[in-house]
Amino acid sequence: MPVRLKKLVGTILLVALVVIYAMVATVVAVAQLAESGPLVHFLFFLVSGLLWVLPAMGIIKWMIAEPRARR
């Protein structure tokens, strides 16, 4: 895959990941944390705010990987 196309696809995937992840985290927070205290809210948003980085790192590593040489 050409580098420019790979970076375009990766960028679109990253934007989609952030949007979908934010929606899912918000829905979970509203549905599950309504009766919880502020410490639980803080911990949930701390963990969920950092957790999206793992799949984003995979996408970025894929984007910057050197293309395999053709044989």
C-alpha cells in the first residue's frame, strides 16, 4: 500500500476511534455511574481517558511501518 494512502487510512481510523470511543465511554458513564460518588467518576474517566491510547498506538505503528520490499 502506498505510504500516502496508508497515512490517509490511518488518520481516518484514528478520528473514528476517538469519536466512537468517546461515545461509548460517555454511554457507559451515564448508564453505570449515575449513583456513584466523585472518586468513582474520577477513576473511571482517568482509566477510560488513557485506555484509548492502546489501540491508537497500534494504528500509528501500522501507519509509520516501512512497506515490505517486493520480491
